Amino acid sequence: MQAKTTPKQRFKKRRGVALLMVLATLAILTTMTTQFVHETQVRSQIAANARDSVRAYFLARSGTELTRLLIGFMKQKPCPMSMGLGTLAKGSSGGQATCEDELRGLQSALNLPPQPFWRMLPLDSGLFGAIGDGSMGQMLGLPTPKLTTAAIDPQSGALTNEEEGDGPGGEGQALLANLGGTFSVFIDDEDRKIPLKQLWKGTPAQNRAAALRLAALISSPRYDGLFQATNARGEDVDRRELISTILDWMDPDTSISEIDFISGQRITGAQSEDSRYDKDATPYRSKNASFDSIAELKQLKGFTDEVYAAFADQMTIYGENRINVESLLGSLLGVGSLNPDQGDSPSAPVQFLTAVSVCLAPEQILQVGERLNLWYLAFNRCVAARLTDLPEIQALCPLNETPGLTPFDNYFVNVMAQLTAAEGLDFDSKACEESVSNTSRYFKITSQATVGRAARTLTLVLRYAPSDAAEERYYWREE
């Protein structure tokens, strides 16, 4: 017979159940609170990242816009800050000088090598911040401009309480000084690269010049290891076939073609250009159109990752077949700048060979051989003569100048004419002047900004018209 429970015992049982319910409730509430706090923190971080991403985007956009403003200013004609040095750089007393000409004239007057402005200064938030907060002006002894502040009447929308502020550095007037993040801008001169489209779209002379520049790039002994053995894809591709592969990817015919380095004419064979890709796991055909991106090179026979890494950054789908002598001389001299990220490659001897190859008579290109190394050393010595007072060095080099060319353009032509004449070779001064430029028209601008944990990168390619410096946008990418 089951014993009866007393009221006291029943109370103890109820109290135990209540305790369990309280503990369970506390556990549930703790879990819910923890989950709520976690979700709140995650959402708050997502919102902060989204906010910082927007800030980083517009900070990177500011970098591109400020750089466009600077490039446009340097190409402005006439230069609003003229010091009368632009006509010196242009080699003539007539015509209007751009701010680029003014900078070149100043560098020539000071016996400095030619350098574009973006290689002289770091284009980043530090520079623009110093301009914005007035510290750079104060360092240069310039007066700090005063700013006018005003409030908006919410009723009428009119401006009221106009007061003169304390300038860019005053309280609440930090402008670019307090950006909340950082940005840096890299400018790549596309005209210093080899324009691939000129291998087949231009005149025979342009085809020849582009092919010679490409051959000069890949013929350096430092790259012998890329062509001496079967590559990672199991392909045997020599230097000449690599150039032919690039040409066949773009030209409209379906046969394997090569460039005659003497005449610049295309030589078409009987074999199909698509035979290069028929044996792949997934066969495909040549594009028979211009490159839309340099990354397309990876699809070509012979362009392994190693070959692509070695040469791709020296080729471009933009530009024209003119060599910017400023980029050439900047590399030859090895001049340091305040912006080390703006350095040029490949090595100076390769760029030297590139420039010389378009100035010699076609039939004499193959006669140059190892003398180019000696010319390179001699040219370095002669350029150094512009930067030194040593008479024994200056006596070796022509220092006279010819009107119509910038001093360093003309100096390149004069020195090379003397060096080639000593070897009994014909140096085509007119062709050289037509192939060597002192300015660039195509620029790739990469602006990178970081705010908090967010980072944005904008890439822009611009072209400037030679007459009025009108800007055309060729490419835009956001990352």
C-alpha cells in the first residue's frame, strides 16, 4: 500500500520544479541575449564596413580626380603659371608652352634630367593633406588663405552669420587634412610600353618599329632560361615564334605570319595559325582581333606564367608607336625620386636598345650586335656630362642643341648620331625624331584607398589629345 505524501513533501517537490523552470528560463534568456548581442555586433560591424567601404571608394575616387586635375593642368596650353621657360624646352620662341614644357625648361635650366611630375612627388593622401591643411604653404612661406563660414537658415534657406574662418588649418576646416583614411595613386605611362596593335594595324614602318621593340624586350640574355627548354605546358617556343604568336592572335588571316624585321612587311606561311591550339584539351582558335586586355596573353602559345610575369607589364593594348624619351632617360640615369613606386622597367639597356632600334637604318639593325652594350655605357657617360662640370667628360660628348627639339630629346639624337657615325652606320635623324617623343598621351591611373578595414581600388585609363589635351576615358574598373 503506497504511503500518502504530506503537504510539506508536496511543497518541496513544487519548489524543485520551480527552481528548474527558473534555471531553464535564465538559460534561455542568456542564450537569447548572447545571440542578440552577437547579431547586433555583427550587424554593427557590417554597417561600419559598409560605411568605410563607401568612404574608401570616394577617397579612391578623390585620388583619381585629383590626379586627372594635375595631368590636365600640366597639359594646359598656355600654362597659367608660366615662367618663360616653356619656350626654352620647346626649342622655339613661338607658340604656346604647356606646364609640361615649363617643367622641362626648369629642369634643363638647372641641368637636371627630365622627370614627369608624378615621379618627383608621392601622389598620396599625405601630399594632398599637406596642401589642404595649409602646412605645405606655411613651409614654403606662403600666406594661408582665409575661409568664409556660414550657416543656413532652416526657414528661408538663406545663408546667415557669415564669418571669416581660420583658413584650411582652422578648427572645423581640416578639409583634406582629416580624411579618415589614406589613399595612394600610381600613374603608369602607357606610352613607355610596346603597343601590340601596332604589330599589324599600322604602316610597315610602324609594324617594324613595334616588332623591333618587342624583339629588344625579349632578346635580353637574362631571359634565356625561358626559351632554352620545354616550358611547363610542354611547348617549345623560341623568341621569334613568340612574336609570331602575338601577331597571329590579332591579324585577320588564318595563316601563320611573321614580321620581316628589315622591311616591316608581314610574311604569311601556309600552315594554319589555329594548329597551335588544336591539340589542347579544349581546342580553340585565334581571336583574329585586337586584345581587349593584356591578360589575354595567357591564352597564347608560349605564354606560361613565367613568360607572362616577365613581359606583360611592358606591353599595352593602348598607346602609339612613339618612345617617351623622358621615361628612357629617367631609367638610364637611375635617378632616385621621392616616389619610388613610380620606377620604370625593364632594365635600362633594354630600353636603350629599344630607342636605338627605331633610329638606325633597317638593314643595319642586325649589324649592331654587342656594340650596343658599349654604346649604352658611352651614352650613360655622355648624359652624365650634362650633370657634371668635369671637362674631360664633357669633351667626349656633343653638347650643342638643335632648335625644334627639347634639349634632352635633341641630346639623345646628337649623341646617338655621333656614336653610330663612329661605327660607319647610317643614323636616320629624321626617323629618330619622328619615333622619339617627349610627352605621353596614354596614362593608367590606379588609386588605392583604405579606411578602417575596408580597401577599394579604382583603375582608370585616359588618353589626351595632342592638340587641345582633351581627355578621353578608355577604361574604368572598381575593385
